[in-house]
Amino acid sequence: MTLKQKLLSIVTPVMLVMITFAAINLNDLWQKMDKLLEIEVLMELAVDASNLAHELQKERGATAGYLGSQGEKFGTVLNRQRIETDQALSTLNLALEHSLNDMAYGDVKSLMSNAQSALKRLFSMRSSVDDLSIAAGDAIAYYTDINALLLRVPALITHLSPEPVLTENLSAFYSFLQGKERAGIERAVLSNTFSAGDFGDGMYVKFIRLITEQDTYLTTFAQFTSSDMADIYRSAMQHDSVRDVEAYRERALSYELNQSAENWFESATQRINQLKQVEDLYTEYLIELALDHYDTAVFQFYLWLMISIAVVVIAIVFSYKVIVGINRQVHSIVSVIQASAKDKVLSRRAEVITNDELGDIASHLNEMVDEFNIAVKWLSDVSVKLTTSSVETNSVAEESTVSLISQQSNTEQVAAAVEEMTASIQEVSMNAQEAVNCVQDAKSAVD
């Protein structure tokens, strides 16, 4: 495994972790954008559903009054209201035609499908009301069940919300709608009661429960909504119709039931219309809030995308430069070592590419090779000098040999002359001895 491969094996996992982390964050932001965009679409649908529920609430109240009076009252109001309900229903159906099949959030899709199925019975219910062939409680329950479906949309949207602030406001909005729905049921109950002059079975208890539930839902709404919306709600509740409704409630609680059902219906409707104005403002606020969070999420997504791309590109370029630099530096060092060791070439130098330990090694290697080169040159010079001295010594030795040979020849000649002189001396000595002997002989003879 080469050094480059080892470096890549270290860098690659880190890069993969960085890319994975960036991809996860980008995916989370994309999902957040998608959810916020879906919330904006669903809020538009919730507006249409709530508008239909508002008209159904009025139709429910008029229907209750009509049935309570046995068809003697509320006929004109009911017919006019049915027209307004049909218009709201057409608007909702048109919105569902464009969005139901493409709706990504299955719970809302299922809810709207159930609401459409229930609404198919609306015309048969109206016929039963016109014929006075249905009890007021059953008619009220039918409208209430449909409204329960229509008003659940904001509650389901809260499960989709990725933003705590948006979730809190959606929950507050749901509480507001439930309080307004109880106000609508209260209108229907007392319309029927005042028309009939008496509470039906269980209607008194239901009436008290409706007041309690209204107060609970609307108080919860005021606590959890924004301060601006809470102020708008409190301002709306200063309307004269609110005081009129309170007065009718007191009479109903005291069983003073000889009241004008039409006047009660009008006062309750005006109060509910005040709530409707708050509702419309709140839906606009929620849609704007969702769009603001969506714009923020889009900005965060593209900001994170650019940062991620920049970081990854910088990391890749930096890693590439580091790996290439290290690889080139090591290759340069190795080539110098190989040239020195195998080819005995001391003229090559390592290129100092990196400003790190490897660069220091290359620099010190060059210094070492320079020292080797100086040492080799010195040794070469010494060798030349030794060779010259050897040649001179050899010449002197040869001359000495010749001189020795000449001296040896002369010595041999001297030795030969000495030998000859020695022989001559010996011969002279012998002659002298003989002369001595002769002299001695002569002396003896004389004597």
C-alpha cells in the first residue's frame, strides 16, 4: 500500500462523514421546508373548511329554531342561510378537487374524505327538516358531527408543524375554533328552546356544559395565542352582542324561556360574527407565520447548502494539495536517496515542496548529500595526491634499484680485486716465508 493510498484511506472516511453530516442537515431542512409549505396549503384548506363550518353553524341554529317552532319561525332565515352554506360548500369542494388527490398528509386527506361523505347527506337532511320529520336533537347532532370533522384540520396540522411557535399558535387556533363551535351549538340549543318555550330532554344540562366549554376553550386560546391576537379577541368581546348573549343566558338559566327566538338568534349570530372576524385575522396571521418560517427554512437550506459545498470543496482541495505535496515531497526524497545509494550520483538534490517535517527532512538530506559530496571530493583529491606520490616513489625506487645494481657490480669488482690481492699477499707471504726459511738455513749453515 503506497503512501498516497494510506493518506487517502485516512482522508476519505473523514470526507464521507462530513458529506453525510451535511446531507442529513440538508435533508432535515428540506423536510422542514416541505412541511411548512404543506402547512401553508393545509391552512388555506382549513380556511375553506372553517368558512363552511361557520355557515353550517348558522344553518344549524336556524334549523333548530325552525324545528322548535314546528316550522312557524326561521323559515326565511333558514332558506337564505342554506344558499350561503351551499356557496361555502362549493368553494370547499372546488379546493378539494385541486388538492385532495395530491395531498401528502394522509390524515387530513382521510378527514376531508369523511367530511365529504357526511356532506352528501346534507340535502336529504334538509328535506327531513322541511318535512318536520326529524327531531331537533338529531338535526343538531348531524351538523355538529360535520363541523367536528371540518374543524379538526388545524389540530392535525399541529402534528405536521416543525416549529414550536407555529405549533403553539395552531393549538391555540384549534381551541378558538372549538370555543366558537360551542357558541354555535349554544345558539342552536337556545333557538330551539326559545321557539318551543321549553328545554328538550337533556338540553338544559347541555346548555350549561356548552357555556363551560366555551369559557374553557376561549380562555385557553387567549393564554396561548400571541399578545396581539389576545388583544384583538378581547376587543371583539366588547361588542354589544356579547352583553346581549350574557343577558339571554341568565334568563335561560333562570328558566325565563318566553323569549324571542329570532332576537336571540340575531344576538348570538352577531357575537359569533365577532368571533369570526377574530378567526379570519388569526388564519391570516397563521398563514403569514407559516410563510415566514418557510422563507427562513429556505434561506437556511441554501445557506447550509452553500456552506456545505464550500466546506467540502475546500476540504477536497486542501486534502488534494496536502496529499499531492506529501507524495511529491516523499518521491523527491526517495529519488535522491536512490540516486545516491544505487547510482552513486551525489549531484541530485531533493526539492523542498512542503513547509513541514518532510520539508525539513528534504532540506537536511540535501545538506547531508552536500557533506557527502565534499567528503568524496576531498577523498578524490587525496587519492590523486596519493597516486602522484606513489608514482614519484616508484620512480625513486626504480632509480635506487639501478644505483644498487651499479653499486653491486662495483662491489663485486672490488671483491674480485680484493680476492686477487689476497692471493698475491698470500703468495708474497709464502715467498717471504720461504725467504726466511732460506735465511735461517743459511744462518745455520754459517754457524
